[in-house]
Amino acid sequence: MDYQKCNIRLFAGFVAAILIFSGCAAQIQKPVRVCPGKESIAESLSSLRLQLENAVPLKANGQCLLQYYAEDRKPKKENFPVKLWVKPPVEIYMQGDVAFDPKGIVLGSNEDEFWLAIKLKEISCYWWGRWSKENRPEKLMISPRLVLEALGIAAVGDIESWSLSKEGAFDVLTKQEGGAKTRKIYINNGSTGSPSDSASSLQARAKSRDCDYLVRRVEYFDDDGRATVVTELDKYKELIKGFFVPTFIKIINRTDSNKKDSVQITLSSVKPANFTDKQRKRLFIRPEPQGFKHIYKIVDGNVIEQPQ
């Protein structure tokens, strides 16, 4: 099995919208009420920074729906429970119980490194690397960076690299790096819901979510300007005052063959947590790869298979 056979690319995220990558515009939820939004880039970025400043360690349980294409090019589906531990700003650990293996899928990161380990029927792969200076997702099925950013734990960088625009009920921040567009962040300016929601349901949403100014969607672009990764976020929970965590996350990857793989995570329990030094060492130190058919190191964006 070569790297391409392993590269099924997870995607985590929310059922808030259906994404269309084949040239059609993605559909974002229709607003019930539109609010003024922020007047400047600095004001908009400040709200994102405040979310990061208010972030606290957390632990969560939930369910993961993984849909991907394996080496036979046929779509596959796995549905399994997940556990998540996070210590802002860079420490994360998530494991999924797949086919009675409590660590069938494991991803993690600390200040220096990130890793992803997957053992499924068709896949036995382990990826790891050191953080890149580029603020783009690493070439993984699912990047710890993406999950951290989905949880609102992400540095936004200098104001000079961002621009601000308005699209309906959304403030849209667009990031440019090296003259190329790398990321777009859609921030809610009003209460949103599915067009099929009842009037009473929409009114309830409007009461609880008016102008919450929370991120609903993030697009990541490749060097050719294509949105190759999209994260959808919804059903936020205020964990502590000023720190909101999405309990429904979906990250969608467009593969080289234009197929879409995804992982959808629904968190049923999210709580603040305190980690002892012993727990941090157990969760946030990269484990050595053992029992995997393929081991890959990511260096400067290149995936290099390592000898066993």
C-alpha cells in the first residue's frame, strides 16, 4: 500500500450546509435577522482573539461519522464514539473506538509536533511531523490544526494580512499569504437556520443566537486558489463566560480525484477540565509508532515514508 492508498483524508464538521465544490457556490444557512457586523478588520480580529484568550482546557465525548474512499475507490463509512481532550493553545488529543479498537483513530499535538494514527480494515498508517510556519492545514486525513481552529483555538496573526467584506449575514475575513489567498472565515452576524425549519424553531434560534458573532465556516485554499478544505461549525455551547465551543463540526476534504471525504463529529458532552502533569504526558506526548504497516513523516509539506 502506498501513500495514496492511505490518503483517505478525514473531514470533521457540521451539517449546517451542503458544500458544492464543482464550481457552484456553497450554500450557507439563510439568516433570520442580519446585524450590522464589525466596522473594521481590527474589530473583527479582536473578537476572534478574545475567543482564544477565554479558552480553557476541556474534555468531551461524542460520535464520529467518517466517510472516505479506500484503495478500491469505493465509498466507505465508519460510525464510532470519540473522546477529546484539549489544553489551549496547541495541545490536543482525540481517539476513536473503531471496530472494538479503543485507539482505532488517534490524533494529537503539542507545542512541537503533531501526529495522526489510523487502523481500519483497509488502512494501517501513522503520520507525524513538526509544526510548519505556514498557517495551512498539514497534508493529513485530518489535521490537529484544523480541529483546534474549529474549536476556536487559533492565532489569527497580523492585521496586515487580512481583509474584511460582507456577505449577507456574515462578516468574511480573508487572509493573504505571499500574495495568495489562503483562508476565509465566515462569522455570523445574525441568527441562522435551515430554510426547512419551522417558524417557531427559527424564532427560538433568533432569541438564543442573535448576533453571536461566532465562526460558522472556514475555507482553506491551495496554491491554485481552490477551496480544498472546508470546515462547517454549529450548535455552539458556552463552556465558560466568553468561550464558546461548537458541538457539531464537519471538515470536508476534496481529494485529487475531486471526490469528497469527510469526518463529522457531534459532541454530546463538553466540560472544562484540569490536567495533571501525569495526564498531560499521557495525552500530549507523541507515542512511538508500533504495529503500523506504513509510517510517514511530513517535512516542509512533503510526505516521506520511513523505514520500519
